[in-house]
Amino acid sequence: MTLDDLNQRLRDFAAARAWEPFHTPKNLVMALSGEVGELTSLFQWLTPEESAKWRSDPELAHNVVDEIADVTLYLLQLANSLGVDLIEAANAKIDRNEHRFPAPDVKP
């Protein structure tokens, strides 16, 4: 499945429930923020070592994947609502970061 396919599936899901009027940029960014907060809370009190082993706890692993999915879906909806091509925007950002933060000249 491509990002476009996923985006279409998400639009179809919302349309089937007549949720489009609620999917304003304001509402979507607030929902996205809430989901990022839920993802953050899963790691909040873990040590760096515990957080690196998140997959070893089946409940935590399930919740992390679920929250990452929620973040992804709300981000897709927000980008769609604003007419932003996520792939194009991400590539442009990496291009800018390559200029801002050049890789060190490391020699073997």
C-alpha cells in the first residue's frame, strides 16, 4: 500500500461516518497533539535502557504501535486538510537540513 492508498482509505473511512465537518485544521492538530502526548506518556518514566527494549513488553509494544498509528493517521488527515504533500515536504526539509547541518568530513 502506498501513502496515497492509505490517505484514500482514511478519507473513505471518514466520509462513511460523515466526519469531514469535524476535520478542520484546528481540530486535527489538536487531536494530533493529544495522540503525540499519549505516545509520550508510554515512554515518560522509562529509563533509556527500558525504552530501547519497548518490544520486550507485549502490552507496551501493542500500545506504542497503536499510538504511532494514531499519530500517523492524524498527521495524514492534517496534511490532506492543508493540501500538504507529506513526501514532498519531508524531502524538502531533509534538503534544508543537509545544508544547515553538513555531515562531518570523516576519513577512515
